[in-house]
Amino acid sequence: MNYIQKKKYYSVIAVIVLITNLFSCTQQNIEKEKKEWIDKRDELYNIIKPSLEKRELKETITKLDSIYFSKKHQDKWTTFYYLSVKTWVYKDLQQYKLSISYADSCINLIEKNKLESIVTTQEYASSFIQKGNAYFNLSNYQKSYENYFKAYNIIGQYKDSCNSHDVTEAIAMVLYRQKLYNQAINYFKTSLSSINNCPESETYLRSGKTQELFDDIGLCYTNLKKYDSAILFYNKALTNIKNSEYRYVTDSALSRQITVTCMGVVFGNLAKVYALKNELDSAEVLYKQAIYNNTTLGTEHADAQLCQQQLAKVQWQKKLYTAMYQTLIALRKSLDTLPNNDAELGWKEMMAAYYHETKNTTEEIKYYRTFIAMRDSVANAKKGSFESSITRELKDKEQQLQISLLQKDNHLNKIYLWITVALAIMALAIIILVYVNYKRSKKNVAQLTKLNFEINEQKEQLSYAMHALEKSNKDKDRILRVVAHDLRNPISGIAAIAQTLSTNEHEINQQQQLIKLIESTSSNSLLLINELLQSNTTNETLNLQNANLNTILKQCVELLQFKAKEKKQTIEISLPNELITANIDVEKTERVFSNLINNAIKFSPLNSVIKVEFKKEQNLAVISVKDNGIGIPTENLENIFDAFTTLKRKGTEGEKSFGLGLSVCKQIIEQHKGEIWVESKEGKGSIFYIQLPLSNNM
């Protein structure tokens, strides 16, 4: 080996040693950071642990704020734990929008600081799970589903099968709520398999979670009317409870209480299945056992109330009216202490059924009326004004019952009238009686006429609702045509690129470019779908409340500042010194403000200034959003707020636009009895104005 060869050889050796040392140092730094994170987490957890175990959530927040803000320099680990705890505490406090906000902050902190390799997979995925839980409780199942799947992908990416049960169970619950029971069963079983296959599963997973999943699968089969399968899984749940005895809690009395409570819930579910199978004796025994477990031994009083209502129904079916009445009396006492709308509604229905069977028409009508009124109220609260057909049907039944009673009364009056006429010659008193009965019959006829008029009026209202539904279907057809038209090209492009990739004749760089093109096209298509889903708000009921417009507008600007910074833009806001409130739907109003500011960012050049101004003019709030962007051509100003405008220009940095946002803004503002308009010149920017009535004018 000559001198040159030796020199090359030693150079290669030196490079290998250098790379090895660098890798070793990187690994040491990661391990050091992991230890630092664990120490910080344990330190904070030990402080807030007492209030957490007692479920004193507000006290937990107070302690956490005190600890965090007392530190002069909040490091990233303290900040992450602070944000993470607040995410799920606010979710448990049912302040779901705050929970979502803190979850987003957690995710941004992890991804901005590249902490994915430091925090555990479960902690990283947990932020998405908690965010999905908040959206789930807000009944936004699409957003919930998206965040659960992000968590699912993170866990799958790190091959963390032990922690996948939480997210698969959460996805199953979304599918269950959407009544997709077969799909929900598959995810519940996947979650169950994940727990059983994980070698590090704790007793909690082996007992509590396993029993819960068996019970959930049984509920799915019950809704699918596969009763034998449902019974099989409920029995598995009971066996699991008996075998585990919930030993993951140190207090034996509490352990026993949890055990019997869970058994009570499963007994109630089993009883429901036997009732549906018309095996009433078994159903009665199980309902009684469930009630005993959840009241005498356990703490699930709300579940016990529903079981009492169902037990009364079973006893009614078995014609055990005395036992039925005793059950309803016991349920009444429980409801007076612990209100439960579902059980209250069932109690009223069963009381009406009891008095029907015991021939007490007066009491039957009284309870039936209260049942109708409450069911009407619940239906309106859950389904809104366009689903009030159930209420009208119940009112029709009530009126039909009244008509039937009046017809019977009228029939008796006619008999009395004929007898009176036949005996009129016998006494003046009989003549007076005939006259009185005649007047009564006339009054009944007037009541019948009035009831018939009300029925006809309700039929007209139903016809109007059907017309509105037909119009809504036409709007949906038009949206489908837009989707078919605007999605055809990107989907065709994706198919063509995928076909090109399948030939395997391209270099890796070219393949990556094609994949990025697929990703970009798919994102634009998804953006179009999201805008279409929000494009029709005319049939939505406003959730009005007296809100501070200053705060709402300021929050919208602050939330979009980061997006403006991406284009090196500045958002200037001018607010009045006085507090200005209006009776508005806060969520929809935020959507309008954010949409207008977002458009200003999209259509303004780099380094530009966007001005947001808010002022009071008499009894009106006037908000303006001014930009120095590309402006709007004069010929397009008239149809800029149309739902399906053809003006779909790209932003200054190529941002996609579908022409639906301004239509949504106009619908929302008009629902608030306000106005929206624009002043613009092409190439010189635009000013969008919003005018809303203030609280004393709504």
C-alpha cells in the first residue's frame, strides 16, 4: 500500500469515527431530554395529584396556573405539561372550545420544537384524541373523526400497539353515534385485541376497559337486533367483572362499589334485550337486579331510573298493574331527588298507560297531556324547528282524543234532548233542561269546528315544511352538480398521476414531485368539500346570546395574526373604548369575521397592511376590513355574494378559492338582521363592511 492509498484509508476511518461520535452524542442528548421531561412532569403531577384524585378540576386549574406563572422562565417541558393538563381538564369541565384551543397549542409546541422523539407516543397522540373528544361532545363528528385518525396514524407510525386501544375505541364511539353499528363493532373489537395483545397491559386495561368494550359491542348488536350476539357479549362483560373485582383501586370498599355498579349497568342492558325478545320474566328479574345494584350498592342512580321506567313497562306488558304502580311511585321519589329528563318522560308515559288500564280517563288524559308537552319540548331541543312534525303528530293525537270525547258527550246530549222533547208536556222543568242541553250541544259543535280549523291550519304548516324540504333537496342537487364539476378535474388528475407512478419508470425525485402534486390536489378538493358543507346556513337555528363584540373581533384578529405573519403582513385593529354588545350567535359571527380577515390575507401581497375597524353608529355596530390587495372587477361586484359565483380567483401566493365563503357570510349576517357590502377597485384593494343591530335594537 503506497502513501496515497494509506492517506485515503485513514481519511475514511476518520470520517466513520466522526459520524459514530456524532450519532452517539445525538442519542445521549435525546436520552438527557427525555429524563428532563420525565422529571418536570413528575414534579408537576405530584403537586396537582391530590386535587386530581378528588376530581376538583377548578382547583387543579388554579394550582396549575399558580405554578406555571410563578416561574420567571417557563421552559418547553413545563409549558407542554401545563397545556396538556388544561386540555383534558377543560374537556371534563365541558368547556370544549377552550379544550380544543389548548390541544392545538400542545400540538404546535411538539411539532415546532420537534419533540416527537422525546415525549411518549401516547402523549403526542393524546392531544389529537382530546381534541377529537371535544369535537365529539360538540356533535361535530367530522372534525372528531379527523383528529382521532391523526392520533391513530401517530400510534401506527411509532408501532405503539399498546396505546392504540384509546383511539380505536374513540373512533368506534363516533361510528356508534352515527348509527354505523357494524363498523363500530369492528373498531371496538380492534381496541379489545390491542389491550389483550399488549404485554404491558395494566390491571385497569385487563378489567375495566375490557368489560366496557364487551358492553359496547353488546349495545351495537342490540341496535342491530342481533339479540343472541348481544347476550353473548353482555355475559362476557359480567364474567370479566366477576373475575377482576376491579382490583386496580386500593380501597376495597370502593372496589366493591365499582364492581356492583358496573354489573348493574350490564344487568340493565341484558334486561332490555330480553324485553325486546318478549322474554318478560327474565327481563323483570334482571331489571330488579340492576336497580338494586345501582341504588342500594352502587352509585349509578340515573341508570337505575331508566331501569325502573323499563321495569314498569315490562310489568305493564305482563298486566301486573299493582306492581307497575309501585315501581312508578318509587321512580317518582327518585326523580324528585335526582332529575332525569329521559326517565321523567318515560314515567309520564307509563302513568298514562297505567290509568288507561285502570279505566281512570281523567288521570290518563292529564298524564298524556304532560307527556306530549314534555316530548314536544325535548324534540324541539334536540332536532330543531324543522323536525317539529313529531310534535304536531302528538298534538293531532291529543285533539283526536278530545274530539272522540266530545262526540261521545254530544251523543249523550242528543239522547237527553229526545227524552226531554217526549216529556216536555209533563213539566216546565223538563223544557228548561232541554234548552240547557241544546245550548251545551251548540257549544260542543263550536269547539269541534275550532278543533277542525286548527287541524287544517296544522296541515297547511306541514305542507309548507314539505315545500321547504323540497327546496332544500333542490339545493343539495345543485351542490352535487358543483361537486361533480369541480372535483372531476382534480380526481382525474390524481388518477392520471397514480397511473403514471404505477409504471415505475421515474426517478425518486420525480415520484416525490408527483406525490406532492397528488397531496396538493387532494387538499384543494377537501377544502372545496368543507366549504360546500358550510355553504347553506339558512335553515340553521341561531344560538343567540348577548356577547361582547370587542372581544370577539379581537380574538379573531389574534387567531389570524400567525397566518398573516406567514406572508409578512400586519393586521391593525381599531376598537371603540366603550363596551359594545349585541344579541348574536357567537360561533357564526366569529366565522364571518374570520372569513373576511382570511380573504384579506389571501388576496393581499407580501408586506402589506390589513386594517380592521370597529365603531358604533347610533344603534348599529359597523365593522370594516380593508386591504390593499388585488381588488374586485366592477362587473363582478353585483354577484360577489352569490352562493355559486364563477369568480374563483387564486390568492397572491396561489391560495385556492371556491367562491363560497362570502355567500356563507351574507346568509349569517342576514339571519342577524344585519347588512354586508363591499367597496372595491381592481388592483387597489377592497373594503368589506358589516352592519349589525346592537342589543337594545334586536
